[in-house]
Amino acid sequence: MPPVVSSTDAPVVHLHPASVRYGPALTLLASLFFMWGFITVINNTLLPHLRSVFELSYTQTTLIESVWFIAYFVASIPSAKLIERIGYQKSLVVGLLIMAAGACGMMLAASIPSYGVTLVMLFVIASGITLLQVAANPYVAVVGKPETASSRLNLVQALNSAGTMLAPLFGAYLILGRSKGGTATAGTVLTEAERMADAHSVILPYALVAVVLVILAVIIAKFPLPAMGSAGSRAAKEERKHLSLWNHRNLVFGVPAIFIYLIAEIGVANLFVNFVSQPDIANLTHEQAGKYLSFLWGGMMVGRFVGSAVMQRFDAGKVLAFFSIGAFVVMMVTVFAHGPVAMWSLILVGLFHSIMFPTIFTLGIKGLGPLTEEGSGLLVMAIAGGALVVVQGWLADNYGLQTSFLLTAACELYVLFYALWGSKPTNAVAAPEATFE
């Protein structure tokens, strides 16, 4: 790799994809994708645990995840400003340290125990992840050939799915497996002492997470990661004044596509354990159901590897349409079937959800040119759609858990609309050159 020019007075070196090896940087970023996927999905085993400890309704339980995704809305713009001020590499380190601080706070929340402190600390962790998302997703999308951006982001996101696949096993063993509520059959009523003892089972897993995050922050800080050229951004400011994000149909419809897709993904993941534990579905304990959750996330990992390869040869929009149709079909089976069929159809939706986020993201910023940075920020902010999982919690409380998955099926239809029409670029602009300073 050519030497990095660090002086603000030195000229910016324009590095073309053919002359630069992006492999080491992408490999390091992949580790971040793995880690934030791992931590996010710990929530899927944490939520049924907290529901038992604090005796929460489905609405209150999904409110916990809503707080998590509200952080994406609140922290996205400050994250973009921080990246502009201190650069990508330092921002990644800060994000990891914020997450580590939140993990330590979760240990405090478990020691008290406190529902309120738990909400605050999950918000802190999610804010750190938001900073990583704002930095890493557009970085991966713009380095390399534009026509393979969806393939590249799907490949790196597959490592994110590896983290999401392992997290349920981690949570099932260290949280649900070490608690009375996690090993009891559905409907078991815990005593006050048992619930307080269960709360403490969260301390060890989050202590381990905090240690790993600090170690990763140190590695990132010392790694010679090239910084995206700030001079290039400054040069594009005048050009951006004459352009509008509203002229790009793929972005205008892409932001709600991300928002709506997250409602589907998070709703399935967060209610999976409670759903398959029901007597008329699989009649499992929460610990056992948590282990099956790894199959859902494993399907997402496999789908992203497959999708990355397929999109080397086929149009990303058409692949997205095929996956959205598959997701709609299996969700309808989940709603109307019973027993193992309903459980396995819900697991299978992970395979069809796999490519949706990275593919919508890259289709959304396609042709934005100098507006790519702003468009990326809006798409990351749209991850806040996961906060509306509370709507599914309300549906589950009032109309039944199984019926609530009709909301998920409706979300798949919007993704299909986006794939077939909304993702088609209008007023496309040439992408800015990737530069490093």
C-alpha cells in the first residue's frame, strides 16, 4: 500500500481500486460488523430474561428494544459530525469505548437490579454501535467497484451474521441457562428471591463483552487504517449545493425501506423465543428456544454469503425481489400453521432477510455522487425503524403473538415494491473518487 499522507498541507493522493489493496482494512472492519451483530442479538435472549425478572408485558418487553433503536435516530447526526471532526479511525475507537462503558453499566443495572438503568445502558451501547454503523457501512460501500458494492457489503455483513448466529448460544448458556426463569417451563411463576437471583446472571456475560470491546478498541487505534480523504469532501461542498437528495428516487424510497425492514427483522428476532416456547408451537423452555434462534441467524449468514456470490452475476434489485417474496411466503406460513412447521418457517425467514439491509443500503446510495455521505447518514438513521417493534408487541398483547406476525408479512411487501420500482435510480451522478490522506 502506498504511504499515507497525514499532513493537512500535503496533497491528497488519489488511489484507484486497481492500485490499492483494501483487504486488510475490510478484514478489520469485518471484525466490527461481527461484534456489533453479536451484541445486538444478545438482546434476543436478554428480552425474555428481563420479561421474567421484571414481570413485563409484551409491550413493555419490546419497549426495551425500541429504546435500543431510538438511539440510531438520536445518535446518527452527532456521529456523522464526530466523524467529520476527528476522522473515521478515531471515531471507531470512540464507538467501541462507548459500547464498553454501556456494557459495564449493564453490570450495574443487574446488580441493583433496575429496569430504568437497563434501558439507559442499552441506549448507551446502541449509541456506540450507531457510530460504528455510520462510519463502516458507507466505507465498505464506496471502496472498490461501484457495480459490486452490494456484493461487497453483503460479504462483510455475513460476518455480522456470524456474530448474530453465535450470540444466541452465548446468551442461552450464560443468561438463560444460568437463571431459573430461563430453564423453567412456560407459565412458571418465580418467587421474588428467584427473580432477583436471575437478574445477577447478566453480570458475567456483559463483563466478558466489555473486555473484548476494550481490546478491539486498542487494536483499531494501533492499526494503520487509511482515512477517507477529507480534502475530497471539502472540494465537493460547492457541487453539493446545487444537488438535492429529493431528486433520487432510490434514496427517497430507500430510507423507508430500511425503516420498514428493521421492523420485520427485529420483531421476528425479539419475539422468537417467546413464540416457539408456546405449547402449541414447539413447547420449549426459553433456554432451548434460545439455541434454536441461532438457526435463524445462521440462515442469515448463509444467505449473505450466497447473495454476495449471486449478485456478482445478477442484478441486485432482482435478487432482492426474489428474497422478499420468499420472506412473505414463510411469514404467512408462520401466521397460519402450528407446531414445528410454524417454528421452522419462522427460522427460515432469516435466510430471506439476509441480503435485505446491505442490498437496500447500496441501492439507496447508488448514483448519489457527492451526496453519498448525506444519503448514507439518512439510511443509517432509518435503522431507528427497529424501535417500532413495540407496535408488534402491542399487537401480540391484544390480538395474539402469532397473529402479530402479519405486520412482518406486510413489511416484506414494501421491500418487494422497493426492489421492483423504488430502487431504480433517477438523476444519477458519478460517484466521487475514493481518496485517502
